[in-house]
Amino acid sequence: MNLAVIGTGYVGLVTGACLADVGNRVTCVDRDQAKLAMLHAGQIPIHEPGLADVVTRNLQAERLSFTDDLATAVRDADLVFIAVGTPPREDGSADLQHVLAASREIGDAIERDTVVVVKSTVPVGTCDKVLDTLRAALRARGASWQVSVASNPEFLKEGNAVDDFQRPDRIVIGTDDSQALRLLRALYAPYNRNRDRLIDMDVRSSEFTKYASNAMLATRISLMNELSQLAEKLGADIEAVRHGTGADPRIGPNFLYAGAGYGGSCFPKDVQALAHMATEHGVPADMLNSVQTVNERQKRVLFDKVSRHLGTRLAGSTVAIWGLAFKPNTDDVREAPSLALIRDLLAAGARVRAYDPVASGNARREIPDPALEIVSRANLACEGADVLVVVTEWREFKSPDFRWLAKTLQQPAIFDGRNLYEPDYVEECGLRYYGIGRAAGERVH
Ligand code: UDX
């Protein structure tokens, strides 16, 4: 098929490149000239494992191209995807200006009956607005092409996006147009394993499904984070509790990890937007609001532990931090717990020496303060530091030399924000161990 993808952000780029990879001809459209220049050269503006390979081989095969010419891209397209950003506005609602501007431009340009597919995460009811906008643009120029709008939310995880796209656990399509559904069924056939991955529904339910999924996942995390605080007080280990709880198939073992709080571009934004939708419609959003409150509190837990451990020595101390990205395998620091921790430490008069395999540049842009030193190797962060805080579970942090750390750190303690380590072993090596929701470290020595 001939496809146009509007927006070469994380979602648009992965979608466009992967759809080209199975034989479609895909034109990705963006206004950002600097980004286009990079993409033409096969360079990827984000760190996403495997994506550069998919982009490069499809550029070479001339199935994938990048342009700023939206009109030409959509004129020949069987399907036009909208994958532009929907950043949060100050009140928490999603800002639709890019989605609606793209819709207008598409309506101004098409020269045939067209199906527009909304991939951006948009508040329920947006696809109807997109349809109205398209129709208004067509009417304004006296054109009478048939347009329909389908919702097709993405469920990609950063760091695993290519694999998630190629082997989805579900493909959700919301449309009331049978021709659009036929086209999308055909498009997604290569990924529709056993022919049972595709779930079609009405447009609004599809839009809602995306928010409901993220709200459900964020809720599990916040519940575990809240329970972790109680576990510490009660002398229980949240890791054992997670294991025992997750063994119930009704609960399941995934996404039950207590930690430093969730971050990223989706959970914080989507839970907030959903709560906003609820309030707008006069529906209580107690659960959603609590999920957010618990998460904000959780982002301070590591700071509180460091602050209790160092006491009056906190001001003037140096804290080593491993991991700046909001999760491993990405350079994304949006809403990352590391940033909240660093800001709190700097405000308390501490210095920070941080290391991350790929997210240093992005973190530096967020916090230009010279009291944050960013170093190029994990061990360098610890030399001359008082304590070590592990915020992101990158693989290279999973088995450090604890004895070396015990000798190197001035106030030997490790704050394990992701419960990566065996507390007893770490303490045997000469370090105080503080985890999340684990009685060890909290007990009086
Ligand atoms: C999420 C959804 O998983 C994905 O389906 C959606 O399309 C976009 O949002 P992503 O933000 O890339 O994906 O990351 P994810 O792996 O879901 O992690 C989100 C945050 O939750 C991270 O900060 C992670 O550290 C945290 N998390 C995850 C926990 O604290 N505990 C867990 O058990 C799982």
C-alpha cells in the first residue's frame, strides 16, 4: 500500500519504518528541517534499539522516504496516519492543535477518497473533530471526496518499540467504516499472528482503550509503590510480596515492580489527561488523582532515604547517581525520577555526579546547573562520592563490584531505587543497603 505518516516523532517514525519493512511504500512527513536532514542520512534523532537498521534498509530499498511536503505525500496515499504530538496543556488536558492542523492540511490536499488513521494518543472524541475538520476543509474548496477517520492507538514501549510493533499483543482499530476496516485489516495482516490480534470496535472505545490501558498500568505501579512504603514499616520485603501476589493468574507477575516512580512521555501525561476528561464530564477521578499523587510522592522516596542517611552531612556531600533515563534502553528523560531526585539534592546543597549510558545529553539540557556533573563511566561517578543511588535499571548496573564500591564511597551506602540487588550480600560487602519497600537498610544497625 501507499502510506503517508504525518509526524516523525517516536510513534510516527517507528510506525512508518516498520510498515515499510513489510513492503509498503511509506512517506513520512515532518516540518522540522533539521530532523529531516538527519533522517535522510539514516540518522535517528532518538535512541531506540533496532530502529536505525529498519530505517536504513528501507531508505536504501526506496520504500521509505522523508519530506516536508504533506500535500504530495497524502495525495497518493491509501491511508494517511496522523502521529503528531499531543503535549499536555497547563490544566492537564491534551493539546490538539497539531492534530487539527494536520487534519486541515490533509483536507486541503487530498485528491481521492481517503482514510485517515489517528495514531496519536488523543482524548475521546478527537477522531470526530478530525473528521469535522477534514470535511470543512473539503467543503471550503468545493471538493466532495469521501473521508473517514479510524482510531488506531499505539501500545509501543520505549526501548522495545520495534519489537512491540512487529509482534504486537493487540492491534486496536476503532472505526464505523467497513472499507476502512478492510484496508486496516489488510495492512496489519503481517502482524496479526493467528489472526486473533486485531480487535475492532467503535471509534470512541478505541480512543478510550489507550487511556484505560495506561491508567491500569500506572495504577498497578502506584499501588505497589504505596504498599512498598508500608512493607518497610512492617518489616516485610515488597519483592517477596510481589512474587507471592503476582503468582495469582488474575493478577499476573508483570508491572508490579515498586521503584522510584513511573516517568516517561505516556503514563504521567495520559493519567493526567484522563483525569481531566473525567472532571470535564462531571465524573469523579479519585483513583486517577491518587495514582498521580502517589507517583509524585514516590519520586521523593530516594531523596528522603539519602537525606536520612546523611543527616546534617547532606549539604556539601557528593551523591553518585546511576541512571538518568526514565527507564533502560532509551535516552528519554521526560518526567524521569532521576531529575526530581537531582533537583532535590541540589536544592539541599549536595553535589551530584551522574552517569547514564545514553541519556546524559538530554539530562544536561534539563538541568544545566554546574553542581550536576555528568561523567562518562559508571565508576567515575562513584570516585569521591559519599553514597550511590541507582535510579534506572540499565543492564550494566546489575552486578557492580560491591567491595570496590564499599572502599570508594565515603559514607558507604547504596540506594537501590529498582530493587536490583540482594540486600544481605551488599551488606556483607561493606555497604549499607537501602531498597524500596525492603526492611533491610531501614532496620537499626
Ligand atoms: C508505556 C506503556 O507501557 C505503553 O504501552 C504505551 O504505549 C506508552 O507508555 P513506556 O512509557 O515506554 O510505555 O514505558 P514502560 O515500560 O511502560 O514504563 C513506564 C514507567 O513505569 C517507567 O518509568 C518504569 O520504570 C515504570 N515501571 C514499570 C515501574 O515503576 N514498575 C513496573 O513494574 C513497570
